Amino acid sequence: MTAVRVIASEIKGFHWFIKFMMLLVGIGVVASLLRFVYGLGATTNMNDTYPWGLWISFDVVTAVPLAAGAFTLGAIVHCFGIKKLEPLVRPAIVTGFLGYSLVSIGLLLDLGQPHRGWHVFRYWNVHSPMFEVSMCVAAYTTVLFLEFLSPVCERFGLHLPLRLLRWIEMPLVVAAAAISTLHQSTLGTFFLIAVDKLHNLWYNPLLPLLFWVSAICTGMCIIIIEASACHKWMGQPNEGVLLRTLAKILPWTLGAYIAIRLYSLFVLSDGPFFDNPLLTLSFFLELVVGFILPFIMFTQKSVRDNDRRRVIAACLVVFGLVLNRFNVSMFGMMDPNQIYYPSLIESLVTIGIIAGHILFFVLIARYFPIFEHHPETVDYSLPDSFQKHDGGDKGTKVTEAGRTVKAS
């Protein structure tokens, strides 16, 4: 049977939801090609007043903190020594790797001259926060790729690369935490120059700190949602015991964010604050519904121990983060005389990127061992040759997932 027939046969066996995601990704690819053929002016509603539209507000400013679970959980497990959360690390790494890869695609689409995108690596502007974000996103995507290679090597029984990856695991975790801290906060630095443009409800000198802390909160909430969804729809084990540990940490990080947010608003910001009814409503939805309410929920043991309530509280935090990023990057700078609406092409591309994230996560979870607990029993000894292990060595066996473990 040819490779094409094998792939076609495999696709036929997919669930209808996966096929629907594939359709959305295909539509997004077509929309992206139209953007490159006809240019930004003809395919988007961006202009001199709104040079940053949906692709920056969601695909970059919002998607980056939504992918923060990898560095957050890596630091919790490896730096703070909470090893029992190890089973959640690999799915978080996959989510982060896919998120940053798709962020890079969104950035490429938004560049006026994408063929010159490589110039950021050749002509350094060390005084620009955009330069720092570009370099950090590229570096962090590389780190996530290296971390993602571990389940790939296990799947194909590649011992030598696997040992090397395990040897550099801790340096990768430290690098991930440092790089993420830099660019998560620098996303907030973007908007410090918008002194007279960003509304007073959101403009303050602590925007970088607020962006970083909110990314940590949201990263843990994404892990809760992701693990719960994988248990419900993908038949994975219920990680409720581990998620309760994350839920115990969240009140502290959410409390820190709320305290910094209120301090920056009432001490460091200048009024007027509530001169626009729509922005006032958006502010209260963001802060009260998106952060204060889930903070109260996570302080209650009945919420932390209940799978459904825990997911609801996590979803509220994600809602607050998304609304906050749109308030800062779009709504808070909106000119009432010239409203920006995303074009059809912009919307289809964004939908395609979201669908692509879901699709690739499901496919990776289907074919690679990302849900298994960290392989404490894996035999990392070198085989006779530095090639794929065939399972013939005495005392070892190869599991169905392709991992080599000590035989009982």
C-alpha cells in the first residue's frame, strides 16, 4: 500500500471533529495565501490609524500568554521541586510549542514585507522592545522544540538523542523560564509609548509586570482546561489530584495580580477613569469576572476539588486574560470616529490558526507518548549501535508506544 493510501485510510478513521478542524485549517491556509497575493491593504481592514489589528491583538498579544503553561509548569516541577506534577509537563510543552509556532505564523502574516523578516536577526536594534520579543520568541520556540523531541525520540526508540535531551533538560527549563519572563513582560512594554492613546484604565508603568503575572495565572488555567478536556474527550486518565495542586497555587498568583492591578490603577494612573461607559463595562468584566471571581472560587476547597467547578474558574481566568489583552491592544485605543473591524480574511486566518492548534495537538497526542507519566523506568543505556533500538537486548522490551522500558 502506498503512503498516500495509508494516509487516506488513516484520515477516514478520524473523528468528524478532527476532519472539521482540518477543513478550517485548509480555509485558513487559503486565506493566508490571499493575503500574500493581494497584500495587507486589500485583504485586511488595517490602516494608518489601526496598523495593529486582529492578528496582533489575538494571534500575538493574546496567544503568547495562552501558551505560557509550558514555562510555568516547567519552573514549578523542576525549579520548585513539585515532581508529582510531572505528568502534566509534556502536554503543556506541546501546547506551548504549537502556540509559539503559530504565533510566528501570525507575525509573518502581519509583516508588511515578510520576505525581509530575517532582517531582525541580521540588523539588531537593541533599543526596541519588538527586537527583544522577536529574538525571545525565536529562542523560546527553539527551546520548546528541543523539549518536544523527547517523546519523539521515545516513540522511535532513539536512545542517544534521548539521553542527550535528558542531560540538557534542566538548562532548557532555566532558559525557558528566563526567556519567557523577558518577552511576556516586554509585550506590555509595547504599550508604554501609547501615553496619550491608551485609555487611563489600562495605561500604567507596571504594564510589563502585569502582563507577566497574568501570563503565569493563565498558563496554569490552560493546563487545567487542557487536562480536563483530554480526560473527557480523548479518554486520558483523570488528573484531578494533580490539578488540585495547581488550583491551590492559583489564589496566590491571582491575588498578586489583582493587588498589583489595583495599586497601579489608583496610585500610578491618572484619571479620568470612567468617562466611557463601554470601556468601563469592559474593565469591570475583565477585572471582576475574569480575575476577582475566579480568585474567590479558587480559595474554596469545594471548587478546587470539583472537576467541573475548577474548569469553570479556569475558563473565567482565560476570559479575563483575553479581554485584558484586547482592552490594552485594541479597545482601549479605539478611535470612536473610526472603528476598526477585522476583515473576513483576517477572521478566517485567525480561526484557521486556532483550529490548527487544536488539530495538531490531537494528532500529536494520537501518535506520540505525551500523556504518559515521566519515564522514571525508561532504560536510557546506550544500545550496541547508535541507531533505533529493536528491542532485542536482554532485559528490555519495547512498548506499543515505542518506548523502551526494563522488562519485569
